[in-house]
Amino acid sequence: MKRLLAVMLVLMLLPVLSAGETLIIGSEAVHPVSPTLYGLFLEDINCAVDGGLYAELLRNRSFENQNLWNPGHADHWEAWRTGLQKNATAVLEDISPIHENNPTYLHVELESGGLMRLQNQGFGGNALRGGIAVTQGESYDVSLWVRGDEEAAQEAAVEVALRDVAGNSLCTEAPVFSVTEEWRKVEAVITASESAGAVLAVTAAGKGAVDIDMVSLMPSRRVGKDWPGGGIRQDLFDMLSSLHPSFLRFPGGCVVEGTYVRENAYDWKQSVGSVEKRREIANTWGGMQTMGVGFYEYFCLCEELGALPVPVVHAGLLCQARDVKDPPLTMDETKAYAQDILDLIEFATGDKDTAWGSVRASMGHPQPFDLRFVAIGNENWGSAYFSRYEVLSDRVKEVYPYITCIVAAGPVAEGNLIRDSWAQIRRFFPEDLVDEHYYMDSSWFPSHVQRYDNYPRTTKVFLGEFAAHEPVQGNRRPGTLYAALCEAAYMTGLEKNSDVVVMSCYAPLLAREGSVDWTPDLIWFDDDSVFGTPSYYVQKLFSEHRGDVLLESACDGDLFQSVTGSGEEIQVKVVNLSENTVPLTIQTAFSGNMSGKGLMLSGEKNHVNSFAKPEKVAPEEISIRTENGTGSVELPPWSLLVVRLVPEI
Ligand code: AHR
């Protein structure tokens, strides 16, 4: 404190710099910066996972599609169209499937010389072409499960090929598979002969009855090819990886609870094992979850990203904010359900001789995953929640005392609800990590930068979902530079309070153009393009410029700033949330010279990125030097400056 007063005194005695502002950086560490401060939240909303991160290019590959909002209409044909057809019929059947979890398959009857072509058009392609966007010269892994009757085994075959909608070939080879009387997976690699909007055409020809299921098409170049689910898209992985997340929260969000908790809550056990035996579910946001990115793939993804897993499980009730009349699990049901959570922890961390550890090992990962957290409940509150949370978290703590349980504090930033949640938590669960969620108007963020200054330091906070919201334009909230800078201003407050706010993540993470459930989102994509919003760059710049400790700093005027350090290096973050250019003097306690590489994010307040202009708002490099402790830089209007200063040798 004395030190900070001294810093402020120096600030007052500085020569007149009325045209600008001065940032004074002390040398004392205030507290360590939480090493887990910046992470990600992955939920299958906006086709983020199926149709997004998951490398599967076909939609409804196993004919299980359901329409959650119209359950009477199970849309099992979705994304499939009939092409050429001669002396043949095709129906969907569920008489003798590959596995009971995956009941529906395609049944084709071929009369002599028969031919039936079905084509899948994927998730909508890219903005220009439609279909599945394939690239000339790129190879694709194709597979399907096939079976036939005795006659088909002698006289029928199945061909797969990339084609245009008129049936013209778009690939250099079109593999043909024979038919056996038992279900069998067949695979091949095909190469696109053109860059085009394609369909995957599956053609059964000959004579007899042929069954087809689990038709899959994935780019050969992808991450996690050897994961049972098949892996994830390289370009989206790269976007996530360049955020350097220290954790990954998954799978929800509302996705964890389902529409009715007893009927279709996310069941992690149905998301592991062989992919053809996983049970698909329609998720809360209306899409189908194939579970191709299930809990095994999630843990593997965390490893690839160098991020700690933060799995979320439901707490036996829906999020009350959804106001769906769905009775919570009874306390007896809750006690029984606790075993599912223990089994998940065993799946992740158990020795390969344990029941669930052996399932993980059989999937390809004998070593345990580094699981340290479990979140129980999403955005819940009130006694119905806390009584169930107590039962569930007690069991976890009893069996796995090293796991930190994460307790929900509801879906709002202010008011009685969150006050009551905190009162309950401080009284009954002070050791647990508290999951706050809030989506607020952009201007709320800079005016609440000090939110955590007076939080007691004992119970720690996980800001598990947040984003600055601009007014809706058309049917979307735009991801503007202004919103991003409001978040940046707020994040300087998170850094300054990272002795209590130990984790934070923006939400939602990903959105496929054309499948939008929620805006704004951090990253937008279609089949073959991807761009980050200004908020993406804010998250990236903060994450890339983390320090080990918070340093004392003071700044006059209206700028928002935080300064951290690691050894002799200093990381400075300054936000100018005004329409004026602000000359900034940086004064460090280091009397020698320092040079700095900086990144500046700036533009007009309402600038956004788009498929047409993906980097309209993107950081630009700048250099800064301090001589004898002092340096200067101009902050453009509406800007974030992030600088790493190191002593010159
Ligand atoms: O991030 C989108 C949704 O917002 C999440 O599913 C839910 O937790 C919150 O209401």
C-alpha cells in the first residue's frame, strides 16, 4: 500500500503532461497471477462441435437425426437426397442395427440391374458454393458400415464418390466395396479433383438387399485421427490453440441438462467407446450430437491444447432460468446419480485396471488424464440446486479429495439471486470454486472493472461464461471492436484480482454461419473459412501476454490498465475506450533501458470482422523503448495496447 502511495505521489509530481496520460509501473509484486486465468468454454451451440470442430463433414451420417422441437417428426432423412434410381427402393429400418444405441440404418432393395444413389450434402458448405466444400488435391477419408443378404453378397456392391449435384464426379477415385452378410466397416481415401461444393454419393448397385449405416467423410488432414471418434478440424483447432487456453470447459452450458433431465441429459457414458455404439442425442440447441467428440476425445483435445479439462455434469435438475416444468431428480435418485460422476473421474484418472480406467485404456490412452476439476450444475441456484450439489460434491470429495468441485452461482451478475447464491456458498461450500455467468451490455463492463476488488479473497471465482452484448442488428448481436474493448477493460480488472478470480472464459466459442443459435460468438466458420471476432483478439492478446505476478501500477485519466511481470519481463495492457488519441508515457521502476514488442488492436468503434474482411480488426505490431525508465506511445481512439518490455542488455 505504502509503495502504491509513493507511486501515486510520483505521478502527481510529474512534469505537466496534460495532453496525455502516464502509466507508472512499480517493481513490487502485488500477488501471483493465476496460471489458469484464461481458458475456453466449448459447447455444441451454433454447430460448434457437430458441423464444426468435429471433422465429420456429413450431416446425419447414421440416420438418427431427431427434431427436438418437434419430437413427433424424427427427421431421419435430414441432409440425404435420392439421386439416380433404377429398379430399386430405399427405406430407413431399425430391425437389426449395428448396435441398439444406433438403431436406424438405410435399407436398399435392388432388383436385377438395380441402382440406388443417395447423396449427403453435409452442413451447408461455405458461403459461396453450398454442399460440402472440398479442395482440389486434398484427400478425404471415407468409411461406411455395410451388410447385405445372401444375394447381395454375391451380386451387389456399393460405390462412394464426391460428386456435384448433377452427378458429375469430383474425385480422382471412386472406391467400390463388396457386401458381406454381417455388418462390416469399409474404408478408403479419395482425392478431390476440383475445388467445389460436393455431395458424398453412395451408390448401391446389382441385386439383393443392402444395408448401409455410419457413412463418414473426413478431411485426411485433421487433428486426432487416431481418436475413436475420428478427430477434429485442423483450422479450428489452430484457432483454439493460438488462444493458448489453460483450461477447456465442456460440454455445456445448457447442453449438459438436456430438455428433460431424466430423458436426454448429456450422459458421458454414451459418449465413449466405439463411435458406432455411442448414442446420439438431440441437444438443447436443436442440433444433433453424434458424440463423435465425446468425453474421450475431449480429454485428448485438452492434452493437445495443453489445457486442463473442466468437465461439467448436471446436478439433477435443469437450469431454472429455462423455466421448463421438469421435476428434479429425487434425493434418492441424486445419490444414485453421484456414481456417474465418480465413474467419470475414474474414466479420466483411474488406473487401467479399474472398471472405467480400462475403458479409457482400451480407447488408446492408458495413462490417466490430468483431471483436477469437476463442475456440478450449470447456472443453477436455490435450495433445489444446493441440496443436490451437496450430495454430489460430498461424494466427489469423499472419494477424490484432490478434485476441486465447481459450484454454480446462477446466471446473473447482480441482484438477490447471486447474492443469495454467494451467501449459501460462503456458508456451506467455501472451499469450492464458484462459477459466475453473465452476459451484459457492453457499457456495463468498463463501469464494473472493480467488481472483484472487494470480494473476500478466500473463496475463489471461475468466471465461466461472459461476453459484452451490443444491441441486436437484424437478428444478431454484432461482435464489434467496442464490445471487445469493453471486455478488455474488464479483463484488466480480472488480472488485478486474479488472486480471487482464478479462471475465466468467454462464451460462446464457435459459430457456423447459417446455424446460428446465439450471438455474439468468438470464432465464426463455414466449411473452409474461419475468422476471429475482435473479442477473439482480445482473448488472444491477454492470454499470450500473461505474467507470473501482478505489478503495482497507477495511471491517471480514463485509461484501463494492468501490468504483470515474469522475471525481468514486464507485460503491459492498456485500453483506450475513448474517441481521442491519447499520448501515453510509460514510466517503469527499472532505471535502465527496455525495449518492447507490442500489439495494437484498434479501429472504429463499430468495426466487425467478417468472411469478406476477416482481419478488418486485427492486432498490428508496434515497438516501444523506455530510456532511463521512461518511454512513450500514442494510443489511437478505441484501442488495446499489449506490450512485452524486456531490459536491453
Ligand atoms: O453460452 C450460451 C448459453 O448461455 C449456455 O448454454 C448457458 O450456460 C448460458 O445461458
